[in-house]
Amino acid sequence: MLKTIEEHGAGETKFFIGDEVGIVDIAFGAIAYWLEIFEEILGVKLLEAHRFPRLAALINNFKKEPIIKENLPDHHDMFVFFKGLIEKKTCLCIIRG
């Protein structure tokens, strides 16, 4: 799926549909932010910048946007929360799909 988004969804603009954050950016950005946490917890890197350079740029632009940056949940707090869920095995449905 990441390859398809990289090839057909991510363009040369700052965000998916231009230079301003849109609904697609919010939806994808939230998933990408959570994905970073799971990658860190599980020790697996799925969204590698060298394989998906346009997606990596979109994610970086998204996280740097002032309104987004001010409202993203704290990385450490999310890490602790999801790590706790995984350790309790209450989050396996998210990891296994």
C-alpha cells in the first residue's frame, strides 16, 4: 500500500493536494504518526525514507506544520501507552491487522 501511495498519491507538492494541509494529509498523517510508534516498539521499519522519499517528505511537512505540531500527542506518552497495550496483549488486533 505504501508503494502505491508513493507512486500514485504523493506528488511534488508540500502536502497531498497542494501547499496546505487537507483531509487526506490529516488521515494519512495520523496513521503515519502511529506507525512510527509501532515501528519503534516492534523494532521494525516499514516507512523507510530511501524507499518512500515522497511519503517521508509529506510526513515531515505534516509534522512540522505549526497547527499540527501544536496538536500532535506527545511521542513518549504514545509510546508508553501502546507499549503497555502490547504488553497486556490487548492491542494484537492492531498489530496483526
